[in-house]
Amino acid sequence: MTESGRSRNDIPFDGSTPIGAVPLESILCTEELRNRPSRLPEYENENRALVALASALADSPRTVLQTLADKVFEVLHADSAGLSLLTKDEKRFYWAAVAGAWQPHIGAEAPRNFGPCGDVLDHNIPMLFNHWERRYPYLSWAMPLADEGLLVPFYVNGKAVGTIWAVAHDKRRKFDAEDLRLLERMSRFASAAYQVVGSIENLRLEIAAREKAETAVRELANGLETQVRVRTGELERSTRDLFDTNRALETEIAERKRAEQELRRSEAFLAEGQHLSRIGSFSWRVATDEITWSEQLYRIFEFDIGVRVTLELIGRRVHPEDIPLLNDMIERARGAVSDFEYEHRLLMPDHSVKYLHLIAHGSRDRDGRQEYIGAVQDVTQRRLSEEALSKARSELAHVARVTSLGVLTASIAHEVNQPLSGIITNASTCLRMLAADPPNVDGARETARRTIRDGNRASQVITRLRALFCKKEATAESVDLNEATREVIALSLSERQRNQIILRSEFADDLPVVAGDRVQLQQVILNLLRNASDAMSAVVDHPRLVLVKTERDEDDHVRLTVQDSGVGFDPHAADRLFEAFYTTKDHGMGIGLCVSRSIIESHHGRLWAAPNDGPGATFSFAIPSAPGGLTGVGTHRDIRTPAVTDAAENL
Amino acid sequence: MIDTYALVSVVDDDESVRESLPDLLMEFGFAARAFSSAEEFLASDCVGQTRCLILDIAMPGMTGPDLQRELKLRRQDIPIVFITAHRDETVRPRMLEQGAVECLFKPFSDTALLKALNAALPAS
């Protein structure tokens, strides 16, 4: 296809050929390979070279290209040999590996489109060149000059990536067909080696990327662990705080007890008259109602010293609610002579309340007339500390409730987690069976059936828990709701006093009795009163007023209403009020109303809430009246606390 | 990765676990057996063949950790994955410290279980 020795004038001018350079054909002598006498194959050498290459590939893939150059140099008896690879942008070749005389030129570069390597790739055939510097003068830097250069392309995955070449620097060495065969064989090997080296390089990159990702994940996990540690620390701290509060409360209680004991001791001292200045004393001649007070007693009652003391004068200071108590005391004193002891309250002109403790010793004078001599102690301070003590106690009880709730929650979680575990495992199995090819429909059906059964089981656990809470059977007895309510009002007196709440009650006279559990109903009433108190604790701009009302309701029901003037509630939240653990209070557990509603419902009644037109809210319940029962007039009152009148308590 | 014919034994007093877990294990490609107590497992002929034990911690009679100790005494070195419905975060580190492969809180996901099993039965 080409002929050497053509006159340069016969060659048309080619734009890519530098001016003054010879055409490609004039430097090619590939055809000569056929005509030259071929040397005999040296199979042993060839095999040794291939084995050396294979072990280089196995042992140190990165140096395999240089080994290739060395072996080409050796097997072809060349003066120089090497491997040129295309750069990434495919615009240049670089001498990736060189052996022999040109070894110092390793790493040299040449343009892709203008040089023997480019010619070989363009024509996609092996080529034998003779003094290529005639066409590519710039190659003259590679000294000594190449007399002959034999090049073959090599490919990776069908893509040409470079050439392998052998060079003879003088005319003594002429390449022949055997050399071409060897070089092509080496080229095939180079393909494989190149691929392997490439894969190893990719693998290395992949490993690096994976290691980087793993480091990132580890760092993320470390971050999470730190977060968990921090959160756990916080929880531990708050638990410690709770215990500290608990301990503080216990210490406080112990201190209160000590204070009480000390108070009692000083009472004894006072009784002996050792500290009369702190105790008021009196004498009372019953027949004439002649009463003598010590100065201290005037101070306690805040009357001018020397004013004539009468029972009527005393009555003006006694708390209106305690008047019946006073009358009772006077009546008893007028009867049999005995010692007596009372506690009652004074309501002072400035509306403050004093608690008095009265001890009297009865005797008869020489003429047989009754006379009492007694001491009156202002025990307001003691009462206040008792109240503080009871507050501390109830706070302690709250802590205990919270603690036991934690235990309860854990056991509920345990009970529910068991069937949940079955549900999740069955559902996972079901999905896997459906995703199989072919899907295992029968198996999936069975696991789905078990999922449902375990779901029911979880629901039964909840039902069982519910039954546990309502374990106590309500006892059915005739309950006078008026009387039951009065008891609750009396019992919660100190709480209202502390919270400065005024309670008014309006009880219907002709209220039928209801059938039910008295204690449970009283729990509900107490809860409603407490809620009312709590709702008003922040009220300062108007009186804290509670109205408790009983009345007949339609359908033979009896209704009790507790109306407060507190913060009220959002009408949209009316239903949520009765959910367990729903609370608007800072310290509430949110179970009171929920339990109350379940009690009233177990009495076949209903409990509901409504916002007032003005401030506050009204909670009511209605339960059926017992068949044929009416409240007995003048039913007994079995409590001895200060009686609560139906009039306003002014505290 | 997984030895597809390895026997995984489940010991749990909870019936729904005994019913559901073996099916899932078989979906994973294991052979599976379930026992309602540690005693039942010890009395069976599966002890020597079991390649991994999924063991409930709290059981009436012999507990999970009891069985673990018993197996150690018998020199039966079976990898153990503990499971428990009582979510107590302090339990897991304790179990791992005492040689468990993993400790899963019920309910656990199939992927969490598979991960534990892969850790218990590394490719040989």
C-alpha cells in the first residue's frame, strides 16, 4: 500500500504535515516485514518473558507496564522499547514505560494527532517506520535517532489506549515478521494488564470512598451516642432532683413534728402558769355569768382592757361558723361540772382568723356555785404550721403517686410489648412471604391471621388493665347527697381557707336519696371542689367564689353542680378534660376527672362540664335517684368539725 | 453470607413469639425450632445442633441468663441473641458484657433481628 522512495513532489500537500516535512508514506516500510527473511521463533525466551509478565501482574500490578517494556526490549532484541498511553483528554501521548537507550525519556509527551503513535491508532494497524524524524522533526530530541520503529496499537475493551513500540537505533537491526508477531502478543497481554491495573485502581478508590463513608457513619453514631449520654444524664439529674425534693420534704416533716412537740411542751409550761404573759386566763361564774379576763386575753380578743366581758361580747368575735360550737360548749358547761377543752376560731375586724385553744377546769366554790377557771391560748401559729405540714404531706403523696405511676407504666408497656412483638414479627414474615417469587400466599394468610389474633390479644391486655383499675365493686347504699356534700365541704375547709376561697351552698330541701357508693361519690365531689380551687388559684381581680348546688333533675335524677369563677376552659377542649393525663394544671396528674367520670358512669349517671357566661366553669353530675326514697329531715351529722352553714363562708 | 441450613432455636414463654419467630427465621433461610422454656430446650436433642439461640430474658423457672450460664458450664458455645419486653436500657450493656451477641427489645424489626443473626453467624 505504500512505497518507499517516492519523490516528495508526487505527494500532495497535506495540511497536517509541517512545511518541509515528508509525507507519511515516505517514512513507512511496513510492507517490508513480509519480504524480509524472518528469524526463527525463540519460544523459550518468549515463554519466559510471558511468565515474568504474569508474575509481575500478580505481585506488583503497578510496575507491570515497566516490566512489559523491559520484556519487549529483551525479546525483540531492540535498542529501545516502550509503551505510550493516551492522556485522559486523549490529546497527547505520554511514554508510560521505556526500556533501553531511551529509558531516560520515560514520561515524555508527544501530540496525539501528529506522530507515529497517532498514525498507528488512526489506521488501526501495526506500522514499521524508517527515520520518522523526517516527517516529525520535533522527535529529534529523542536521541539516538530511531532508524526503525515498529509500533502496534493496543486496545482495552475495544478502545485504543496507546501503542507498544520497539526501536532500532542503527541499520544493523532490522525488524521482521517474527518481531511483529511477538509485539502483537505482548500487546494482547498489555490489554489484560492494563484492565487489571485499572480495576485495581478503581477498587482502591472505592475502598477509600467506603472508608470515608464508614468514618462519617462512625462519627454520626458517636454524635448520637453523645446525645443519648447527655439526655440520660439529664434524666438522671431530674430523678436525683425528685429524690432530693422528696428528702427535703421528709426533713421538713420531721422538723414540723419537732416544732409540734416543742409547742406541746410549751403548752405544759404555760399550763403551769410559768409564762402567763403568753396565755390568757379567765374565770367564769356560771350562775351570774360573771366573767373575768386577764390582760393577755383582752389582747388576744383585741378588746380594750377593762371592757365588761359578756358571752354576747365574746360571740361578736367568734367565727360565725363556730357559733354553734360555742353554744354547745356553754350548754355543756352549764350542765355537769367538768373540765372541758375546745378549739374554735375568732374572726377579727380585719377579717383575719385566730385559732384559740381553750382549757377550763370546773369547780364549786364554798357556797357550791359553779366556777370555771381556764386558760386560752392563741394557737394560730400552730394551726398554720399544721396546714403547712399537711401541704408538705400532700406534695409527698403526689411524688409517691408519680413514682408508682412510673412503675405502673413500665408494667403496662411490658404487657403490651409482648403481643406487639408477635404482631410485628408476623407482619414482617407476611410481607416477606408476599414478596417471594412466587408469593407464598397461604403462609402470608396464616401470618396475617396470627397478626389479627395478637392484635386482639393486645386489646385484651388493655381490657384486663382497665378491669384491674375498677376492681373494687361499688357498694350500693342509700346516699343523701346533701349530707355527703356537707361532709366533703367540711373536710376540705382548711384547703379553702388556705386558698382564700368563699364557698356558697344551695341545697334542695326535697332531694331524693340516690343509690350508690357514698365514699366514691364523695371522692367525685371532693375532686370537683379541688378542681374549682385549683382553677381559681391565679385569680386576683375578683372574688374566688365556689357555688355548690344540689337539685332535682329531670327523669328522676339528682344533680350536683360545682360552679367556680376560675380560669375556665376552652370549649373545644370540653371532651379532652375527661381524658386520662390531660391537665391544664402545673402539678396535676390529669386523672381526677377521668376517674370521676368513670365513677359517675358506674352509678348510671353522667358527668359534664360547661364554661360559664362570666369567668370560670361549671361541672355537674346527675345520677338516678333511688326508687321511692326522700331525704330524711334532720338527718344525723356525724362530724364534729366546725359545721358548715348554707350561708357564705367568709374566709 | 448466611449459612442457610443453620439451626436457630427460640426459647420464649410467650406463645405469640414462639409462633411467629420460627416462620420469620425460615423466611430468612434458617432452620428454626421453638421452646417454651429453658428446661425444654435443654432436654431436647437440639442443643448440640443449635448454631444460634434467640433467648427471652425473663421466664418463669430458669431465666435466659440462667440458661446462658448452664450452656457455658456444659461448654456449649452457642451465640445468644437475648430478647425482652421489658425496656430497661441498662439491661442491654449488661447482657453484651456477659457475652451475648445482641439484646433486642420487643417489639423488634425483622432487619434488627437479621443484623443480630448475621453478627451471631458470620460467614464461615
